Amino acid sequence: MVPVEVGLQRASARRGTGTPDRFEAEDIKFHEGLRDAYRQIAAAEPQRCVLIDADADAGTVAARVWSAVRDRFPSFDVSKMANLA
């Protein structure tokens, strides 16, 4: 997860001059509430949900995601998914 402001800045950069979608158009309080709700779900169900620190470059975030997948599914062969990383 990233701070709400960072996520909104990233969305804006991806969008460029396009119109914000219905989620991007929501105010910061909405996004903070949504972030808090996901954090609560992850805390309540750690075997089902993982919070990934996404405040890094894409390669680092991808490595964190694959690490979480390997931790939860040890028999999963990540090498077969290399084209997705």
C-alpha cells in the first residue's frame, strides 16, 4: 500500500489529460476510508490478505508480490509466470 496522496498522484500521472474515473474523482477522505478498510480486512484475515508496500519502483513491488505468493503457495512455480513479472 502507499499513502493516499501518492496513489492519487500516480493515478493522475497515468491518466494525463484524461477525465478522472469515478474512483479518482472521489475526495481524499473517501480514499483514506477505503485504504483503512482494506488495512482492517488484511489485519483480520492475514492468511487471506497481504499488504504489499508499493512505495518503490515497479520491479521491487513485483518482487514483493511474488515473494508473498511463494510464501502462501510454496508449491507454486513462479518461473512459469515470469512473463507476468
